[in-house]
Amino acid sequence: MRNIDYPREIERIADFMRDYLSISQMQGYLLGVSGGMDSALVLALAVHALGKDKVKAIIMPSTNSNPNSLRDALNLCDILDVEGKTIYIGTMVDEYFSKLAPEASTLRKGNFMARIRMNILFDLSAEYRYLVLGTGNKSEWLSGYFTQFGDAACALEPILHLYKTETYEMAKHFPIPGEILDKTPSADLWEGQSDEQEMGISYLELDPILYAMEMRQDLSIFPPDKVKLVQKLQHNSSFKRLPIPSMDTPCLL
């Protein structure tokens, strides 16, 4: 894996965020804060880059959200001294599915929630004239573990160039509580959800394989079943990473 100078990389990201905001002529940044590690890191980076007065944290729990997620998100806002706004999305989600799609799977409901949250963020973006920050990392992007036009919809992605294991290392440079750093990675879209359980591989296993694939290194040092799984994850999600096809930009699958 890569040997990253994290203090230097933090300043590089901060410069990127400041420059992009200046070009956009918007007033600040807002993002969805879930109580998880990635959004905590992006919130801390935004505050580091711009100061607390130009950053807003939007917390959007649903019916099945873990209560600890809301607690951790609010605690993080207190620690970083950031304005936190809580918007409960359970009513709108539950009403839609109870009336129009009671048979919907947890996956459908999860994707719907991710897109509802991004709709709310973009509406608030228009109200405050704040850009929407994404919280995705490179591991999620390359393996397809994100919702198209949901959590992947944003104005810019500050940590998309970092693998998940690298985001953990960078997070250690900020006052992010251990309750957030130590929790099982989850999008918190339904009870008991876990990134690694859904993907079938841990980030500690996933990231070195993704990196080796990116660098065109020998994959024979990894368990064949894990390599095959990662290749399948990449192949099956390739459509998510392509520009929207049109007559001028045909699908490249």
C-alpha cells in the first residue's frame, strides 16, 4: 500500500476545498453526517480548511437507524463546534413504501433513503448557497459500494482518492472520538447493516487487492477466491463509474 504523508495530504485537501469554493462563488460547505468515520473525517477536513462558520452538518436518521449513530454525530458536531441540523427522514420513507411498495426489499429501501438524503442536502444547498460535500472513499468507489445518484451525488469528493484504510489513518490526525473510529463500517440504512458483510470481504483484505489491481501488480500473492470476488465487484459495478450514456457519449461497457 501507499506511504502517505498525512499532515501534508490534509493541507493538500484543504487547499483543494478552499480553491473550489472560491471558484464556485458559493458561501460554504454542507454534508450529511452519519455518525460514521468517513463523514466525520470530511467534516473535520472542512472545518480545518474553512473554519466552523462556513460548514454545516446535516444529520438524517431514519426509522431503522442505530440510535448510537445520532448520538455520535451530535457529539462530533459538539467537539468540532459545528452547527448540526437534524432532519428525520423516517416518516417520508415509511409513508412511500407503506403506500406504494410494501413488498420492497431492504436494498430498495436503502437506496431510496440514500437518494432522499441527497435530495435534502441539495435543497439545503440552494437555501444556504453551500456546496454539498461527498464522503465517499476509493475502496467504495472501485468496488461499487455506493448508491448511484445517492451518496455518490455531490459537488466534490474530498477523500475519493483515499482507500478506506487510509481514511482511518488520516482521521487519527483529528479529534474524532474513538466511538466513531472503532465502530463497524456501515451505511446505517437498515438494522444490522455492515459494509464488509455486504461485500463479503473486509477492508483490510480489499484495499491491498484494489491497490495491486490499480498498479497492475502480481495478484497471485492474494487468496484466489478474494481476488475473484473483488474482480466481480468491480465488473458488476462498472456502469456506476461511467458518464451517463447518450448518443454523443455511448456506453463503454
